[in-house]
Amino acid sequence: MSSGGLELPPGDAGHEGIPPEPADAPPGAVSVARPMEIGAELDWGAEAWSEVRTRAQRAGRAYIWLNLVEQRLRAVVAAVLRPVYEPVHGDDWVVAAAGPAGQEWVQRAVAVREVSRRKGYLLDPADDNVLSFLTLPQLRELMVQHWPCFEPYFDDRREVELALDELEVTRNVVSRNRALSTTVLAQSERASARLLEILGSGAGVPSADRLPVDAVEDLVGDRYADVVSVHSDRVRLQRQLPAEDLFGGARRLDATGIGLNLLVQNFSGRRLVRLAESGCRIRLLFLNPASSAVKRRERELGLKKGELSRSVEMNILHMRRVRSRLRDPDAFQIHVFDETPRFTAYLVDGDGPDGVAVVQSYLRKARGMEAPVLVLRGGGRNVVRSGQHARDGEYGLFATYREEFESVWLDSRPVS
């Protein structure tokens, strides 16, 4: 019997999906199908975990860039507009700056701020202001509305708006935790770096011109000491960091290894002469081609007797010819050492805060071209690990290889 007093029709037993009525069921009773067994597969396989990790890595990189841009834009807006509106409107200067066109979103930001106050979400007193609750598009709107105030500081309004347009896709994807493609991520990183440059927040590292600072490296790079990148071989290194970019414009160049092929064979003698004449101090440290260590290395690599020693000797002779063309030969020093070679290292501007180093360890059966490569950034930053404080004297790998170079240089012999 239904709630309206009508009698429901009897179930049609025997039809598909309807079980037959039990023999003792009263006349007119409605039969109810049993619920089906539902089995959900909750486990993730290796492929699924790989996919979500990839998504998280991309989203994390994008978030860091967006965070940097938003903080910088917020600071710029405050620096330009606060002196204009705060003397008249006090703490409500952001509301006044938004004007009638921005009343809706600025009032929403005020409401969110009040909720955050009540619930204790404002952990830093510096964030207890309306400006901290504006999103990137709203900060952009303030900038566009008051462009005459910003124009003295920026050359091209269109360039700023184009960069912000490119970031809008990434911002929407990251805020909704959707998949971010490598193409969009690369575009957002370029746009963010360009926008930060326009807004006047340079990397603060002089070597950024030679080896641009990555936002993620700048924030979490201390987890990896001062290692900027790792390449499986020298070919991949030179695709990302050509010899011209590495050595060009150097004011100091120290190199140690067996034959120093990365420098000798990829940077012309004419360029080396110009580099030295422009004031660069160069110290090259080769393995002595007549030493027993060269013979052992030849056996390790399966080379013919004398093949490696002749190659090293040719490189040394080439560098001697370069040195002979200089007005100040002391600016270009060539030494040889007789110890077992342990690594190749090229230290560019290693005596200052903008140093860059390329380091390769020697493997028993692999030539230098095939060995893994570490790229290091100098500057003497302390290595700070999670939960630890910086300790005096604890530095990255750059200083270690620089000290090793100096130690071997002291025990080496000059080449006349």
C-alpha cells in the first residue's frame, strides 16, 4: 500500500533482474531486488603512481614560479599605490584603489580576510591586510587601472600584460589540480622569469648570465649542495651549456684533467687569446704525457700504446702556441702533474661569488666524453638541510674541487 492509499502492483516474478516471490509472500507484496555486490579497485599500480608523481612535480614547479610572481607583483603594487591612497584612506587604501570597477572582488577579499582572522589562518601579521588576499588577476587589474602611476617604472605595458596572459592558463590548471603539460610548464617558466626581470627582481647571482638561476633550484637547491644539474655524458652537457657560454667572458679559468678536451677542442685558440688579453687569468693543469698514469689509463680504455699520451701532448703543444701569442705569458700558465688522475674540473671565476664548475669523475672503461657530468654553482653558500642550521665551514662541492685543484697545482711542474 502506498502513502497515497493506492495498492502497488504485484512484482512480475521471473522477469530478468526480478527474483521470484517467496512462496510465503503475502498477496500484493512488492519484491525488492537485492543490492548488487560492488567491488571498487582502490589500489594504484606503478604506472598510476608514476603519473601522479609527474603531475605533482610539474604542478610544484609551476606553483613556485606563480608564487614568486604574485609576491613580487604584490610588493610592486603596494610600493606604487600605497603612497597615493593611504594618506587619505588609511588601512582601506586597497578598497579605495580598486574603485567602483573593482568593488565586487575587493569586497570578497575583505570577507575572506575576516574569515581568516576568525579561524586563525593568518599565521604572519604581515599578511593581515587586504592586499595579501588579492589574486594575480586582481593585482593585474589594479596595475592596469593605475597604469599612469606605474608607467615611469616600466617601459612596455603590453609586455607586462602578455606575460601575465601566458601565466593565466597555468594558474587555472594549478589551482584546480589538473594535469599540466610540459609545453605549458615551459611557457609559464619563461613568462615568469621574464616578468620577474621586468618587475625588477633579478636573481641576485652574478653567474645567472652564464647559468640562469632556476626558481626551484634557488629555493630548494641546498638539498643538493651546490649541484645545479647532472648530465649523463658530455654531449648532453654541451647541448645545455656550450663551451662558448661556459668559458666566454670569464675573468679566471682553472682547469685540471688528463687532456682538457672540453676546453682545447671546443674553444678556439683565437678565442683563448682574446680571453687572456681581456684580462682573464688562465691556469691549465694536464696529466704528464710521459707519466706511468697515462700508460695505466691507456690500458683501462683499451687504447694502443702511446695513443693517449700523444693526444695529451698535442693538446699541451696547442696551448703553448696560444700562450706564445700573448703579450703577458704569465696570464696563461700551463702545468703538468704525475699523480693518478681522479677527475676533470673546469672552474670558471672560481675566486668569486659567481663561479661555475664542470666536474667529471673518471670511470675505468669510459672515455671522458662518456662520463657523467656535474655542473656546480659557486658563491660559498652554506649547505642547509631540512631541520638543520647552517654550520660555519660547511660548504658545497664547488669549494671542495677548488681546494683539490689548488693542492695539485702546488705539487705540479710548469711547462716551459
